[in-house]
Amino acid sequence: MKFSTLKKTDIIISQIGLGTNAVGGHNLFADLDESQGKEMVRHAINQGITFIDTADIYGKGRSEELIGEVLKTVDRKSLVLATKGGNEWLEDGSVRKNNKPEYLRKAVENSLSRLNTDYIDLYYIHVPDHETHLSEAVAELSKLKTEGKIRAIGISNVSLEQLKEANQTGEIVALQSAYHMFDRSVEKDLLPYCVENNISFIPYGPLAFGLLGGHYTKDFRLSSGDWRNSVPLFQEEHFLHTLDKVEKLKDIAEQKEISLPNLALAWLLAQEGVDAVIPGGKRAEQIDANLDASDIVLTKEELNAIEVILTK
């Protein structure tokens, strides 16, 4: 396992992290096994993954609670724990985006309680609410940082202009956005801004939400309760075209004697500005499949061959 340092901090993170939206994320996936999810988190930690990513919206706090249960049995100081806030769930069960300073403070306190910890290493504003000035939201997180409740401030799901506003004081150390072989939109402006302004870029959905796992066939269909039904890549026309690319990428992976997921993760880690990837999963054995990706070096010729496939 290789490690990176979160930009503008002394926080060291494993380049292969763990995304946990399927650990207690009952609002995102159907039929999740909570004991299986906790075992996956334990296994990841035992295998040397130190960077754990969650959010208070995953299962409306349940993901954080399950991770908090695991934290009782491990060395907390050996881990870098990232969570996200800015989604407020209401009494009627609905959710609204809320970046107001007073709400973020409450959200941080609630996350600390659910996670069974005194501090959060990296706290992201999950989604802008388009009402609160992001500079005000960051200012409140800065106070919480001074109080020792969070160690670093990140932001997610923003445009370039929103990122610039949030980073007015230079306190944003990490940006989390969708980025994988089939969605490279961040390369236009967000990723270059991060490189220029010393911000770690942490892609979510690095395996294209399962497509780069290499196991889907043309007759695959998502269950009705799966949140990925809203992802364009899973719409029939895009899905079939993407599977054709997947098969060509498999050929490159086979020639290099690695798995397709490891090829996809190694490709991301080869991009300037990307300091870690956070593939998710539901079972412990999925962790083992991703562990070697940080040690894979792609040659210029291999990167060029991948580029040809992705741009057709």
C-alpha cells in the first residue's frame, strides 16, 4: 500500500481508501446486510487501508453509526476518518440541503456522536444548498477546526466558481467529485484548479459505480430501489456502448496481468492531483481485489492505449 499526504496538512492517507455508502446506506441500496458491512470495514482496516470515507446522509446516519461501532475495536489514531454534512433530514422523512453555519455545527456534533469519536479528520460540505454563501459555511468549519472537532476542511459536488468561493481563505484541502474513466468532466477545470491551488482531489465512484468491476453483461438491470437508476451510464443506450469499452479495457488489463478494477484505479492515481481513491463495496472480499492498485505503474504506452479506447 502506498500513502499520500492530504494537501496543506500533515494528514497521511492510504492511496486506496474505502467508500462506505453501502455500509448502512439503506436509502441508497436495497437489502444491505449491516453485519457484512461492518466486517468489510474491519477487513479494510486489517489490510492496511487507513482512509475511511462516509457521510451523514448514508442511511440517514446509519453508516456513521456502524463505522462508530467498528471504531470501538481499533486504534482510532491510526485511521483518517472523512465524513460529509450539509443534508438535513426533516420530520416528514424528506431531506433538504442546508449549509447554514448553525446547521453545520449541529451536523458535526451529531456525526461525532454517531462515529464514536472526539474528532473528524476531514469534514466535507457534501452539497451546496444554493442559498448559503460557501465562504460563511467554511468559516464555521474553520471555527470547529480551531476547537479541535475537525482537522481539515473539504468540499464536494461543486462547480469551479463554488470551489473558488469556498476556498477564498485557502482552507479547502480536499475536493471530492465524480471522476472515473467514463466521466472525465473534472479534467476541464476542477482538477487543474486543485493542482494549481494545492488541493487534494479525491474521486468518488472510481469504478464507475460498478461498471469497471467488469462483471456486468448486456442483460444486467438495476433493482428498482437502486440509486444508480438516475446515473446516465446505466441508461440502456449509454450502458451498451460503455460495456463495449469495458471489454477493450479488459484486454489491456489481461495483457498487464492485472484486474480491470485495478487498471481503473491505477489510471486515476496516475492523474496529477489525485491523491487517493475510495472504491466502495458490500463484502470483505471486495477489499482484497483493490489493494494492489496503488502499486501498479502504467507506462506511457499503456496510458495512450487507454486514452484511445476512452475517446472513441
